[in-house]
Amino acid sequence: MTLDDLPQGALPAEPVVPRVDRPSPSLLKVTRAEELRLQLADEIVRGTLAPGSPLDETDIARRFNVSRTPVREALRQLVASGLVEARPHRGAVVAQPSIERLKGMFEAMAELEALCAGLAAERMSAAERHGLEAIHEELRVLSYAGNPERFHEVNERFHNAIYAGSQNGYIAEITLATRVRVQPFRRAQFRNLGRLAKSQAEHDRVVVAIMRGDKQGAAAAMRAHIELVRGEYEIYAVSV
């Protein structure tokens, strides 16, 4: 569904960004596969699952007491993120992007998100701006609560709202596809002490620029935000 599919004058409760990282089976299967992906990604980023470790579908399904279907989907998503390699006749094994590869992924992410933020400053409707402010306020409350898992979930909605606000479906789609690859590293940095409050302050600069219609300011604030996310991940990586 896109904004063009809606009846004239109607708006969705939240902006819709097409998902390009996975097919659309039943909601239950998608949800379970996502939970498995996040759990395995955490273990890889933390070093619990070392590079080269085999990821056998049957063993994982038994461990989490699920069928092999969500396991297969979770591994497919992890391959897309670069955390897992699918090797012919050997199955899936844990991989770790090189420092240069990870740097390149974050650089691309920063430029794509900056582009979305700049376009959103120009093009967001009044209803979309109101929705973005509401999500931003929800994140503010969560930053005080100190719940990184819930903050991560709402943070995705925050960025999705900006992608959709760019009013360019193709750019929104490739930005989301890139985020899927970087997501495990973005998520890990929320565990750093004080990171939720810092992230909220960075978001605030983005939101203020968008509300003012400041295209260059919004792009610069978002680019700086993603660059700081990368730095925070690097701090996290040396602590685990």
C-alpha cells in the first residue's frame, strides 16, 4: 500500500514504506522470523557466535522450538545484512564484514538518510509532520525509561516516517534496503551508556530542521546522526 492507493483526502495512521527485505507470508511467521533474526544478529555482533561458526537450520529450530520455516527466513535476512554467508554445499556460516565494508555501508546509509530528510523537509504534508512529532515524543519518553529494545522498535518507525515523507518511493525503498544491511550494528549501539538520550538529541535536530522546511539543515543533521551512530557502534564493538 502507498499513499497513492488511498482515497482522496485519506491518510494512513503512519507513513508506509514498502518492505524490500523479505516476502510477505503470514504475520505470525514474519514476526517469529524477525525475532530469530534479531536474536542471532545480537549473538553474532556480541561475538557469542564467532566468525565461521556453522548455522544449521535444524539445530536452530530445535534450540528455539520453532519450525525450520522462520529459521530459513531469518538466515536469509542475515545473509542480506552481511552477517551470514551462504556457502554452496556447506550451508550458512557466520561472517563478519571487514572494517572497510562496514564503513562503506554506513557511508551509504548516511547519504541516503540525509537525502530522505532533506526531501522530507520540503515535501512532508502537515499530517505527516504531526505524525513525525508524535513518534519523536514517544522516543523522548522511552529515552528516559532506558529500554533499548523498545527504543529500537520506535526508532525504526521514526526513520520510516522520514523515508515516506521524502515522497519518493524509490529512494525510500533503497534506503530501507540499505538499513536492513546495517540494522544489527545500529541496534547494538543502543546498549552504550547514555546512548538513548544522545540519539534523542540528534533526532531533535533533524525534526526541528524538517519542521522549519530547512532542506540543507535536515540533510546535515541526519548525516551527522548516522555518522555518530557508526562511532557509537565502534565504541560498542571494542567493549564486547
